[in-house]
Amino acid sequence: MRVLGIESSCDETGVAIYDTEKGLLGQALFSQIDMHARYGGVVPELASRDHVRRVLPLIRQVMDEAQTGAEQLDGVAYTAGPGLAGALLVGAGVARSLAFGWGIPAVAVHHMEGHLLAPLLEDEAPDFPFVALLVSGGHSLLLDARGLGDYAIIGESVDDAAGEAFDKAAKMMGLGYPGGPRIAALAQQGNPGRFRFPRPMTDRPGLDMSFSGLKTFTLNTINDLGGAEALSEQDRADVARAFEDAAVDTLVIKCRRAVEQTGHRRLVMAGGVSANGTLRERLASQMDKRGVRVFYPAPQYCTDNGAMIAFAGALRLQAGEQAALPIEVRARWPLDQLASL
Ligand code: ATP
Ligand code: MG
Ligand code: FE
């Protein structure tokens, strides 16, 4: 089965073709980051309009790359939520129109299920059940993933998402957007002991997380040093290091608990923050000690992309799922409300 996937939930237009026999045949991504940078964040209306501009040329490009004509496609998958409603509607409208015109089924994919399944694109794919840590720009979730579509939320952030905290801390330091990769790079040069940030919500039992306190701690530390403009390059690196250490330790502690609670021997991590090298290293070493195997996507599939949507869509189409007639998107859509297959 060969499926075209379209991702347009936020500020990336992603397109890919996945074949259940041959794997990924082609993919392309256009990021709007530069366009939104001058506004300091994503402007929803601009995002929607840019998806309109990009999506058809990207589809043509990917079909060429995959040497796939419409007659070779068995379905079209699209992100139906959660995300920006206008942006989602662009992908949904195009996907549904193409599927209708080509006479093939369409399938609505949950963006976070896309992230969650991205590690399954790798050669060594994890089997269910597993614990999943989803850490992205809008979500921080711990899941008990029991099967395809059968996800119980066992922990989540009570305030900011992990990626959001990286982005906000970076902004305070004048590092620009997206903050995650920039903080990660700077932290390499930072002294580990100079500042110590708290590990929020780790002093009591439970799997919920909180990241907004780290933001406040970052701001206070910057102010104590005389404000963002007064920071030396070393100050910045030291603050970045303290922030990253605290965020990573917090996530690792929660993962340790989730593995103990569920008894699962596999841990899957996905979403933009799962690209973080320090997180990968520390999680792997902690899980190694417990005989738990850690899986994560290749770096280009950690952040938003079309491949994860084509892949998740292919699995759902294979299981017989098909989008209902009305073209609907859901800006909010809890991950534990999916149809299990
Ligand atoms: P969601 O998937 O929740 O809707 P999103 O699609 O915006 O949100 P992703 O594209 O999965 O999120 O990830 C983007 C986030 O990942 C940003 O917050 C970014 O700062 C963060 N990120 C990317 N690379 C790294 C890194 N190396 N270290 C830490 N954070 C990172
Ligand atoms: Mg993005
Ligand atoms: Fe995402």
C-alpha cells in the first residue's frame, strides 16, 4: 500500500510518500520559521496562507521524487489535529480533494500519533507495548502505549510544554526561535556547576511535569546578571547549561518512574525535544541500567514532517480506517480519544 501524507498543523508544510513494502519513497518539507521570526512567534493567518502557497508544489515534487503517479497511490493521509485550525484546514482540504479526485480513500491522522509512531520508521522498530515520552513545542506527554491507537496518558505537563520552555528561555537570552537547538548548542560550552535550576515536580510522586518554573528561574538568573544585554557569551552558555540540565533531568526522572509503574521494557521518545543530544544520552544510560531499550526517530523526523503522517496514515488505512465524509479538523484533540486498531 502506497500513501501520500500531508502535514500542515503549524509552521511546517510536510509531504511524503510511504510504501508499506518499500518504506519511504520521497519527502519534502518547507519550514516557515524565517517568515514568523520577525514576529517572535507563529502568526496563524500567515501560516495558513503559506501552506496554501507551498502544499501543491511540494506534492508534485514528492510524487516526482518517488516516481509515483496518482494511479499508484492507495490513499491520502493528512493531519486533522491538534494544531492551528486554519493551517490544518489547508492540508485537510487539499488531501480530501485529491483523494476524491483520484478515487482513493483519505484518512485523518492525529499529529501526536504521527510523532509517536515516527520511531517506527527506523530499521529497528519497537513493538508494543511501550512507554512513550512525547516532548514537542506544544506537548509533554507520558503514555502507556498498549497498541496502535491505544494510548493511555499517564503523565503530562501541568503548564508549558518542554519545547515551549526551551523556546521561551532562548528568547529571554536573545537567542531567537526555535530555542531548543540553540540552547542545546550553547549548553555544550557551559559550566555545569555555576547555576543550579530546580527539577520541578520531582520531589513528590507522580508522572506529571511542570516547566514554567524553569522559565521564571531563567529570567531571574538573567536579571541577577544585569539583564540579557549584559550577558557575556560565557554567561549565556552557563545559563543554557543550567536550563538544559534541569529540563533533561526532570524528563529522565519522570521516564524512570513511568517505566517502573508500567513495567514496560521499551521506551519510545519522540517530538522535537527528542532531538536533544543530552536527553538522548542521559535517558539511554539510565534506561540501560534498568534493562530498558530506548527508541527514537532520526533527527529529521523528531520535528514536524510529512513522513510520520504518511506512515501513521498507512497503518490506519491498512487497518481499514477511512475519514468520514465531512471535512473536519480539530484544533484540540486528546490523544487518548483515538480509535484503536
Ligand atoms: P506539537 O507537535 O506539540 O504540536 P510542534 O509541532 O511545534 O508542537 P515539534 O515540531 O515536534 O513541535 O518540535 C519543535 C520543538 O522542539 C521546539 O519547541 C524546539 O525548540 C524543540 N527542539 C528542537 N530541537 C531541539 C533540541 N535539540 N533540544 C531541545 N529542544 C529542541
Ligand atoms: Mg514547527
Ligand atoms: Fe509537532
